[in-house]
Amino acid sequence: MNPVNYLYLAALLFTIGASGVLIRRNAIIVFMCVELMLNASNLALVAFSRLHGNLDGQIMAFFTMVVAAAEVVVGLAIIVTLFRSRHSASVDDASLMKL
Amino acid sequence: MSFPLLTAVAVLPAAGAVATAAVPAAQRTLAKWLALCVSLATVVLAAVVLVRFDPDGDRYQLTESHAWIADFGVRYELGVDGIGAVLVALTAVLIPFVILAGWHDADTADDEKTAETPGRRWRPTQGFFALILAVEAMVLISFLATDVFLFYIFFEAMLIPLYFLIGGFGDRAHQHGEEEASRQRSYAAVKFLLYNLAGGLIMLAAVIGLYAVTADQLGEGTFSLQAITEARANGELDMATGTERWLFLGFFFAFAIKAPLFPLHTWLPNAMGESTAPVAVLITAVVDKVGTFAMLRFCLGLFPEASEWATPVVLVLALISIIYGALLAVGQRDIKRLIAYASISHFGFIILGIFAMTSQGQGGATLYMVNHGLSTAVLMLVAGFLISRRGSRLIADYGGVQKVAPVLAGSFLVGGLATLSLPGLAPFISEFLVLVGTFSRYPVIGIIAAATIVLAALYVLVLYQRTMTGPVKAGIEGMADLRVRELAVAAPLIALLIFLGVFPKPLTDIVNPAVEHTLSDVRQHDPAPDVEAAK
Amino acid sequence: MESLIGLLVGAPLLGAAVLLCGGRRLDRAGHWLGTALAASSFVIGLLLFADMLGEETEQRAMHQHLFSWIPVNGFQADVAFQLDQLSMTFVLLITGVGTLIHLYSIGYMEHDERRRRFFGYLNLFLAAMLLLVLADNFLLLYVGWEGVGLASYLLIGFWQHKPSAATAAKKAFLVNRVGDVGLSIAIMIMFTTFGTFAFGPVFEATGETSEGKLTAIGLMLLLAACGKSAQVPLQSWLGDAMEGPTPVSALIHAATMVTAGVYLITRSGAIFNAAPDAQTVVVVVGAVTLLFGAFVGCAKDDIKKALAGSTMSQIGYMMLAAGLGPIGYAFAIMHLVTHGFFKAGLFLGAGSVMHGMNDEVDMRRYGGLRKYMPVTFVTFGLGYLAIIGFPGLSGFFSKDQIIEAAFAKGGTQGWILGSVTLLGAAITAYYMTRVMALTFFGEKRWSETGKDAVHPHESPKSMTIPMIVLAFGSVFAGGLFKWNESFVHWLEPVTQFEHGHSPLSATAVTSMTVVALVIGVGTAWLQYGRRPVPAVAPRGSLLTRAVRRDFLQDDLNHVALVKPGEYLTRGLVYVDHKLVDGVVNGTAATVGGASGRLRRVQNGFVRSYAVSMFGGAAVLVAATLLMRAV
Amino acid sequence: MSTTQSLHSLWTSAAAEPDKIPSPHIEYAQLSPTLIVLGAALVGILIEAFVPRRARYNAQVVLAIAGLASAFAAVIALALDGYGTTKAKIAAMGAIAVDGPALFLQGTILLVGVVAVFTFAERRLDPKKHGNHVDSFTPQAAATPGGEAEREAARAGFTTTEVFPLALFAIAGMLIFPAANDLLTLFIALEVFSLPLYILCALARRNRLMSQEAAVKYFLLGAFSSAFLLFGIALLYGYAGAVDYSSIARVVSNSEANVDPALAGTMGNDALLLIGGAMILVGMLFKVGAVPFHMWTPDVYQGAPTPVTGLMASATKVAGFGALLRLLYVVLPGLRWDWEPVMWGAAIITMLGGAIVAITQTDIKRMLAYSSIAHAGFMLAGVIATSEDGVSSVLFYLAAYSFVTLGAFAVVTLVRDAGGEATHLSKWAGLGRRSPLVAAVFAVFLLAFAGIPLTSGFTGKFAVFKAAAESGAGALVVIGVISSAIAAFFYIRVIVLMFFQEPKVDGPSVAVPSPMTITAITVGVAVTVVLGVAPQYFLDLAGQAGVFVR
């Protein structure tokens, strides 16, 4: 099966993630969409690593997961504080600063 | 390594500015005297420069040259030529009078603030005189700089102190009250700054372009005027026509704003109208001269072909400024704005003379810079004294002053007569030289320009008649005549006007050779009179 | 001896400086100082004159080079004096009459607290006028030229508290400025043509250039002359100039300054001789003004304005003569000098009358004054006889010569000019008789009681003596000059002289003149001497009213210049504010507006930020690919 | 060879005995700056854990400053050793470059860091609360704003001393970012300095809602952009089959696209490269705050605690531009013709956009944010020059700009009223009358921003424009000049406000700061003036540092 399909899939996932970020209001979901984008990149990395027959891609994928995990920690912390002070996780409510 | 005289000339007032600013709030008077003494010391130094300057010597004398910013090909290069020398003298001479005239201008501002700020950290008086000296220093160095970049830096930097002088110490005499006054004031200040800053930034692009060109053709970029002119002379540097014209325009634009030339003049009336008379004098008599001076030294010196190419347009614009400024002066209701528009007309004459490309024209233009400085100083400062008495700038509020304050009226009249360039007073000489110089190359323009002397007479005499003659208006009676300090400002300037009107030779002797150099830069010669041409 | 020339100018200049800067402490002695300096300058003049007479006719011209004034390459202006017969004539006239009028003013200005300054101005005028006639190049002459303009401005407006005076002064200066433009342009043309503007070189070089250029120069000089000498079309200022104190009118606006134009033309004879067209224009201007002034003189009830009209007309005579070329120059100057005497005398007389009548100027409120001020009457009368050209008196000789010369112009021109001058003579007789009759004869039209009571009285010695002296001048000067053509010979080295060949014999001309004179006097006497004159002027015909308003000259200027000028300036002020400035403020406003709109994009919603990022990314990618594609 | 074989070989290589794997060899000396900072950060964590609360503040401050200072010393040592020029090399198995730009930028970041720490540590601006000093950070980030817990924490005198280790981590990341020599390190460094900043943004003591909002926005958008970056990295890796710059560059330059033929069949080989490069650019441009990826800047700058804003505005830009330069000059020089036009566009809209929008701002911090955008545009102009001059000019500009920015924000912290910092412009009216000195200092910074001669701003601008002009980007210079004219307007506006308007009665007062902030501001002014009047030495420095190691 043509390996380029993996790439297409990755691109698809990335786009889904991106559009999710653009569309969804809930901060958590937005954040999950970002994670989806990262994973799409991971898929692409792994696929390429497989193509090129070296391990760099896979290693990078691992790193990405670690980073993602770290991001979750920080991100959730921030989002939770926001939720506690506003009682809503909607990113659109957080628009004090504008113009 | 001889004593760096030129640096000293510029550094002295700068140091004076710092010292003045440092004077504690309580000793206002000390600050004033300090500033005055420094400015007088500067006059002495300037005199030394004039004496040490040998008209028939090299083009640039007393030169200093030190490495500064090698990466930009910038050197700290000073040198004085005839034109620079007289303008340095003018600046140095005028500043003491400006300071003396503005003796009390910052006081009231001071008093207002004393109540409000405990501990008096706000020190307008110190600031006022420090700023004036700072401006002097920067103007002087830009007259002395022979490095384009060095010149540019101070050409730009001098805007800042001026900006504060205009905006911070405006003329409190305002028909619409303090609130409106301060609004107008900061509008004028901002307008002044943005106008000139815009010009300066356009010039910056040209300056960078100049570097690129020199770097491209001479191997390494340079801003040294001499280096560039030499390279031009021996053909190492040969700008493409298009490039040269763009660069010329970049430079000229900035100078035309500073000068100011129609249609870039509208900042001047506001700036002069809203600022105190001494500051107005500082602007029009001293600072604006940097613009015309720079046209002469940099536009013609760096871009001769382009200057020739632009001459027709510039001449027409200059002519328009002359007529336009005069007509608007006639139409003004505000004394200071009237003087401002008159100045615009005179700057038209100066630029006309510069671009007439004849030794009479350019020599005349140079003298004009000096004489206009003096005449405007007299007119504007006396007007300032008048306004400070009545507290209004509207011509309509005056009348019959001559009856109650004859000396004031007399000095005002002399200033006016100088402004309409009456023979026997200095401005006549420069104006006539400019006219002759223009006429010998462009007769039509010369004649039209000559015709405008009627307009000059018109606005001056109308101003005098409305303010000084006729029955004494309400609010004028009991107006005090010139005080000693004020007389000490007016009298010497008037004497100078008369002396230079009767015996300008000392100046012309210094200026002529320099003008010759400039003309050789642009490869021009005076047209020969028909009779000899025929032979 | 040459070294004295500078002093001629120096003495009064010093006086002006001292008196104007001296301050109040000079108030008591100031006028004497001024007079003394004027007199000393007159004495110097006499010394130089004596010295000059000692010389050979050809060696009489003296030179004094003081210093190099404006040296700029080819442009070399010096401060140098040239004293030849022509200048000498003027020097004596100016200093002489000047001194007398200084003397007169002591009495006349007695009660004016600004008398010191008045004398300062008078001295300033003398200095400038002398500079004008002594300069050896046109630029220096220009200095004197504007200098006298300034002095006249200051003196006309001496009573500045009177708005009318201030306005008149301004008007005089402005109109003169128009003339000055002519002079400066003339100098510019000279410089570009000859490379110099010094008298000698220019006059020698006239042969080497085209007639066109010379005509141009000539016309420009004429323009200047018109301004200074109140010739049509720049005549409008002279009438108003009478706002000044009467001594000023006598000295500046009758005897000396207004004749500067004639001096200029005569001095530049070499140029005009080579430019016949220019000469023709001069003649025309002279002729027109001659009649114009005369008519105005007839219509005025203000004694000074009437005299002013006559001044214009008399200068018209001189212009006309000067325009005739070598056959006329000498006579122009001769008439100028005699006119200097009698016109100054007449003005002083008028001043003396006003002095006695509480500064009343309307002749219709005079009448029968001969009994009250005999000296004035006699001196004024002699001046009157002189100006109308009563045989044997100064005016007769000088005017007669001009009329002859006019005929001698030859051809139709000659006839026209001749008849014009004759007509002028007749009208002169008419209006001067009118003045005389209204002022000194008839029954008095004023009262010694009532609210505007007047007590006419003779003026003090300091005023009468000058009048007497001038009366002598107006009686004998002419004869003296005519005495075997002494004056013509005196001037010949400077102005050349050739006898015009008149189609009519001298006696014929003379008799015609006398006839004209008789007609003029007769009609006037019938009109004003015999019948009583109404104290208020009758409305009069349309023409009369037009003439009273100087042929509507001011109204014309108002409509043609003043009003449009006002509109223009107002319009420009508007344009400057709205358009030129508007563009700048406009750009600023536009940027501001753009900013206001752009910042709305920053709407605070994180998702829209994300959108812009995403869009940006898309564009970036697309652009990169596109770049490769193309 | 076919896919299956390669796959097989992969298995075998994996199955090979472990001792074959060579242990990586790390040049600790050359990496010392980063390591020192990281170490200090870790120690900071330990301090948080073990040192009693009273002592923490002092311990942290001392530690942080000491750490940064010694790291700076290390940088200097390396530079003197010639690692900036002759001995420039790639350390840590090709992961990190030790060369001129890296050292120069690290030095700058460290200095900026020290100054920033000073402002972090400022705790005299507000009056004591319950007998405890208070700084600009919330006593307890977890507590709800205005809630009981918060009051408790305040009464107990808690202080968030974690900010120091966080800042150190962030700085460490920034040190690596411009030195990163392979895409992986690049990505990690990015995250290492981003994550702490997200947290720092949320820690403001006043206006906590805004602060948290800023954090959320920054975090979400940051994560979003890093996703782009990562995907770009993936594609680039896919194109080149390697992640270290040098080999990618090799592949790009002689474009031996070793893509699998199967891939090659379906897409033009360079598509991967181009798309990948573009997406990485997106990530970079986001960090440097270039239009249209700038929109986080104003909100975050406004909401974050001002000291943090100062750090972000200065150090982050430095790091971001460093990485951008390295990427464009080392990895993608072969693609110059592809990315230059795009960057042109970006530079132009960034310059103009920043300047124009700034005009109508009413909040001083937002205004400075937009001005930082405009300045990013100017620097992009220098980046585009693609010449050694270009690099060094941008380096110089960064150094100059970062200090001005830091100083400016430090001044902002001083102007306070009841509600904390008075950042609304209207409140600054007449400041020059109340406290001329502060106003004058701020005016100096504004003039530097505006690029008035004799300030560092002018020198930097001139250097950048000069480089651009010499590389034939004249049009860019003209636009730059125009936009700086526009920009001048709002800097001037503030000056007008401060000096020419009458002070408001209820106007803000200027707090008397501790020596630390004073030092920070003084350093800012000093650098501004020195770089404006006598910049030659530093220009030389930047000039020598203009070469990337490949």
C-alpha cells in the first residue's frame, strides 16, 4: 500500500485538529484539537521515519509525546484556573482585552 | 594635534545646557545668567573662528576628523567654509539676544507649577534656557559638519529640544484663553515635529541610499563630503542619473520642509504663532537656516546634475513661496503669524538665490540667511515685547502704540523696514543680489520676484499702521515703553542691521570664495554681460 | 576739496542720527541743531560751488570714492560721489531751500511736542536727497531714492494719530515702491547688459548695445520717475501727501523730492537720447500730467491740494522738457529750480495762512486776508506772479523756454506739445488766480466770533523771513539764469545742449504765452474775483465732481487693485488653511481612520486570532508554492 | 532498494546487540551557559521544596542572579576562547551550534534575563499588605480571584517565588532556541521556554482575570503555532530524511531529494520542502510576533504581569529572531528565491500594520505591544538582506531593542494608582510635571523606539535599513521609513501627554522603587544612550558574530 496515504491521513488529522481549534468554544476541546494536530505530526514523523529507514522520526515522535504531556499539565492548570474564576470554560468568554 | 576649535564652539553651549539644567530650582536667576554668559562665551569662540578663517585659504578650514562609526563609514568630521562661518557667527550672535529677550518667558510657567508640586522638581526656567543652548549646540555642529551622517544626526536631533520649547513654553497671550492656548500649542509642536521628522526620515532613506551607492562604487561606503566630491571630480564616483535624482529629492524634501518652501510651509505659522517670540526667532532665524544652508552645501555639493535637473521646478516653487507668503502675510490677523508668512516669502528669496546658480544669487542667498536672521529677530522680538504688554496677538487689539511707547514703535518700524528690505539696511543688499543673480539667468522670474517688493512694503506698512499709528486704542494707554533689558536686545541688532547695510564687505569677502567653490561643484559660471559677450 | 562732498551728506545724516537717538534731553535745542547742520551743509555746498566755478568748464566734475560697498565678483557697487554741474545745481537748491524751510519750521512746529523728531526727519530727508543727487552709480542713487521715500513717509505721517495722515503716508510709500521696482529692474538690466551700473561706464557703453535694451531701461527709469514725481499713472499719492505738515509739503512735495524724477531722466540723458521711443513716452507722460495736474488744481478747494495739483502740472512741464532730449534738459532743470523757489514760497505762504487761520485749509472759508497778513500776501503774490509766468519773473523765463522747446520738437508732435504747454499755461494762470482771489481778495467768509472763530494774524519772523527770501528767488532767479543763457552753458557739459529749431519765432511764442496767461487770469477773476463766492462748494457738474476726486483715480485704484487684492488674500488664507494644510491633516486623519478600523480586527476572541493565524499560514504556504510555480 | 528490504534492515539494526550503540559525546564546556541556567533552575525547584518560606525570596533572587551572571561569564569566556569566530563548532552530536550568533544572542538574553529578574524581584512598589512585602505576582495562583483562599494567602503573606525558577527555565529554553542546530532541539527548546512563560503570564497579582485570560490566549495560540511548527518539521524531515540543519541544507542545496520514488510519483519532491519550510516559518513568525501571527501580542502583553511582559517582549524576540535567522541562513539558503518574496510581504505588513494600529491605542502596554510588532517588521527587513551585514545588523538591533523595551516596561511598573499600575494613557497626562525625571527617562525610551538619532534605536534602524538597501531592498527601506514616520506619531503623542498636558488631580503617583528596578531602568537608559552615541564597539561585536557555523 502506498505510504503516501499515511501522509494524507496525517494531513487530514492535522486539518481536523486545526478546524477544531477554529470552531470549538470549549477550551478543553480546543486544547484536545491541538493535541490532535500534534499527533497528526507524530503520524507523519513515524511514517517518514519508516520511509527513510532511520530512527530520527520515531525518536522525535516520542519527544513530541513528552512535550504534549507537559503541555497538558500546564494547559489544564491554566484552563482550570480560568474555569474556576469564570465558571465557564468557553474561550469566547475570555475576551476582556480587545482592540 | 591642534586645539579642536570647532568642536569647542559646539561643545561649549552643550555643556552650558547641561550646567543650566543642573541649576537647583531655587536659583532661577543663576540659571539665566549662566545661560547668558555661556552664549556670550560662544560668541567669543565664534569670533575666533571668523578671525582664524582665511577666506582665500582652503575650502574647508580648521578641519577635524576622527573615526566614529566605521561600520557605517561615518567619521566625526568638522570643517568650516565661508558660508558655514558666517552662519556660525549669526547663530552665536543671535542666541544671547534670544536668551535676553526670553528672560522672563519661563517664569510664569514656573510660578504656576511651584504651588502644585511640592519640592519644585519641575524647573521650567532651567529647562527653557538649557533647551535653547542645546538647540544652539546642535545647530552649530550641523553648520560645521562635513560628514553627511554627522550632519543628519544633529539635523534630526535638534527637533527634540525645539519640540519641547514650542510645546512646553508656548505664548500665553492667546485670544481664546489658557485652555485653548495649550491645545493650540501642543498641536503646533506636534505638527512641527511630525513635519520635520517625516522630512528627516525620507532623507534617512536617501542617506542610506548614498551609502549604498558609495559602498558600491568606492569599495567602502563613506559620508565624507570632501571624499565624495573628490571621487566625483576624478570620476571614481559616477552616480546613475536616476539614482542621483532620487537621492537629491530625498535630501531636498527634508531641507524644503525645514526651509520651509511652498507647499511644505504650513507648520511654520503654527510653530511661530504659538511659541514665545524668542523661540519663534530661534526657529525661523537660526534653525530654518540649516535647511537652506544644507541645500547649498549638500544638495548642490553631492548631486550637481540632479540639482541642475531640478532647478526649474525649484525656482518656480521658490517664486510661488515669495508671492504666496507675501500675500498671506497681508491677509493675516495675528502679528506673529504675519511675520511667519513674511519669513516664508523671504525663504523663497533665499532658495531662489541658491538655485539661480550665479555667484550673486548664492552670495546674496548666504547674506540673506544672515540678514533675514537679524531683521526677523528685531521684528519678532519687539513684537514679542509688545504682545507681552497687551497679552494679545491680534493686530486688531492694537492701535496708537507709537503715541505711548515711541521707542518700541520706532524699533518695530526699523525691523519692519528691514523686512521690506529698505536700502541702507542689510536685507536690501542680499535681496538685491538675489534678484540680480536670478535676473541675469532667468529674467522673467527675476522681474516677477522684484515686483513682490511692493507686497512686502504693503504687509509691513499695514501692520505698522494698524498697530502703531492712529488714535490710542483701549488697553494700550499707559503701555510702558521698552525697558533697559529690551532695549539691550533691540538696539544692538538694529545697529548691526545698519552696519551690515552700509558696509557688508567683511561678510562678502568671506562668502565669495565659498560660493565660487559651490558653483564649481555644479560646474556653473556667471553669465557674461552682453557687452562683453558681444566682444 | 573733493573730500568735502562726503560732508554734504554727512552733516544732515549726523543730525538725523543725533536727533532721533538723542532722546528727550535734546528737545530744547534739537531744532536749532538740525537747522545748523542743514545750513552747514549749504555752506559746504557754496564752498564747493565757488571751487567749481574756479575750474575750467570741462574739469568741473569732482569725484570722491569712499569705499567698496557690495563686491561680489562681477557685481561691484561702490559708495562714491560725483559732483558735477547738474548735481551742484541740486545741492544748492536742496540745501538752500532746505535750510530756509528748517528755519520756517522752527516757528511752524513750535507747539508740537515732537518737534525734535520732526527736525530729525527733515535732516534725514536732506541726507537722502543729497545722496540721491551725488551718487555716481545707480545703485547708490537707489539708496537715496528709497531714502527720500522713507523720509517722505515719516513726514507725511508725522501726525500719526490722524488715521488720514497714516494712510496717506502708507499710500505714498507704496506708490513710490511701484516706481522703485522700475528702478531696480532698470539696474538689473544694466548689470546684465553692461556688467556695471555706474554712470560713467554705462553712458559710454550705450552705443554698444541694442536700442531695444536701452528702451527697456529707459521705460523702467521712467516708471521710477513717475512714482517719485507723481506723474500719471502713479500720481495718486501726491494729493494725499498734503496731510503732512506744510513745511514738508513745501520742501519735499514741491521743491525737491518730487523733482527727483526729472533729475533721474536728465541724468540718464545718454540712455534716452539713444532710445527715442522711450523719450516719446516721457514726453507723453509729461504732457498728460501737465494737463491732469492743472485740471485738478482748478477743482480743489483745499489750498494745499490745489497747490499740489499745480506741482504735478509744473513737474509735467519739466518731464516734457526732459523728454525732448538735449534741446530740453537744460530748461527742465531751469524750470525745476525756479519752480523750487516759487512753489516753496507758495506753500510756505499757504502754511502761514493756515497758521493764522487755525489750520483751516478750505479756501472757501478764507477771503480778504490781504489786510490781515500783508507779508504773506506780498510774498505769496510774487510767487503767484512767478508761477503764472508773469513777464520778467522767474516762471516766465523758464516756462517760456519749455514751450519754445516743445514747439521745436518739430512736426505734428511739436505742434501738439506746443499747444498743450500753452493750454497748460492758461490753466495755470486760471487756477492760481482762483487761489489768489479766494484767499486774499473778496469779502471774508470767516467770523471772529462764534464757535469756530478765527483771528487771522501775521506769522512770526522765523516764518516770514524764509518766505521773503524765497520771494526774492522767485522774482529774480529766472532772469539771472536767462542772462545770456548762463544756466544753459553751466549745464551744457553734463546735459549737452542743442538749439531746437522752432517753427515759430521766440517772440511769437512769448506773445502767445502772454495771451494764454491773460485769458486764464481773466476768466478766473471774472469767476471768483468779482462775484461773491459761496462758503460751501456748489455741487457742480459731473465733470467738476470727477475732477474734485482727482478724476476718480482713487476709486479706480480701489476697484482695480484694492478690492481684488483683498479678495485674493482672503481667498489664499482660506486655501492655505483648508487645502495646503488640509492635505497634511487629511493624510493624518486617513491613517488614524485606518488604524481605528484595523484595530477592530483585534476583537479579543482567541478563535478569531487562530483564524487569522490559520489564514496566514495558508497564504504563506500557498505563496511559497506559487513562487516555485511561476 | 525496495521498501521491504529497508524495513527488514530496520528490524535487524534494531536487533543488533546493544553495546554497538555509541555513547553520545557531549562538550559540557561549550554548553555550560545553558547548563548553568538549567542547573540553577533545578536548584530553585529544590529551594521551593525545602527552604522555609521566609528565606525563599532572598535565596531565589540570589540564586537566579548568580546563575544568570555566571552563565553570562561562561558565554564571555567562550567568546574570548574564539568559539564565536574561529573555533565555532557544532556541539552535542550536532544538536547545538556554538558560534557567533549563538553566543551573541545568548549573551544578550542572559543580560536581559538578569535585568528582568531585577524587575521580578521588585517588591517596594505597593505598600505592605498585612506586614508583608508584595510583588507583582499573585500570592496563590490556584486561588480564585477575589476569593477567600486568595485573601487567606495574602494574609499569610504567601509569595509566588516559583516565578524565579520558571523564569530560569524559560531563559534556558531561549538560550537553546537560537543555538538549536536540528529541528528536534528547535522544537524542544521552543516548548521549554514557552511553557514557563504561559504560567508566568497567569500570575499577575492585580487584574488576575485579565492575567489568566492572557495566559489562556497565549497558551492556546502558542500550542496551535507549535503544532504548525511540528508538522512543518515532520514534512521537512520527510523531505530530507534528516533533522539536523547541515544535512537538510545539503539536501536542499543540491536538492538530491531522497524521497521515496513512490512519494515522488505522487507529489513534486519539493512540495514537502516548501510546505514544511513555510509551516516552520509560521511557528517562528508567531514567536517574533509578525503580522498576521501577531494577534496574541497585544492581549498577552497587556494581561501579563508587567515584568513578565518585559521579559517576553525582549528575550523572546531575541530568541525567536535568532532561530529564524539560523533557519533561513543555514537550512534554507538554497530556497532563498522561494521564501524571500513571502518574507517581503510579511515584513511590509508587519511594519505598517504595527505602526498604524498602534496610533489609536489607549493602553500604554498595548501600545508598546504594537510598537514591538512594528519593530519586528524592521528586523525582518534586516533578515531579508540575507547578507552577513544583515545578520549582524539584526543582532545589533535585537540587543539595542531588548534593553529599551525592558526599560520601558520597567518604567510602566512605576506609574501606579489605587488599582495598581495605571496603564491607561489618559492617566499619564502631566506626568512630566509631577515627576520630570521618570517622564524624561520614559521619553528617552520612546525616542529610541521612534529611532531618533543619538539613541540606540536610530543606530539599529540605520544598520538594518543599510543592510537591506545594500542587498537591493530599497523599496523595503522606503516603506520602513514611512512606517517609522507613522510610528513616530504615537510615541510623540505620549510625550505630549506627559509634558504638555496639565496633570489630572486624581492622576497616578510614581512609586519610589527599590534599587533593583532603578538598576534595571538605569541599565536600559545607559545601553540606549551608549549604543546611540558610540555604537562602534558593539557593531564590531555583532559584525564578528555575523557568521553561522554550518
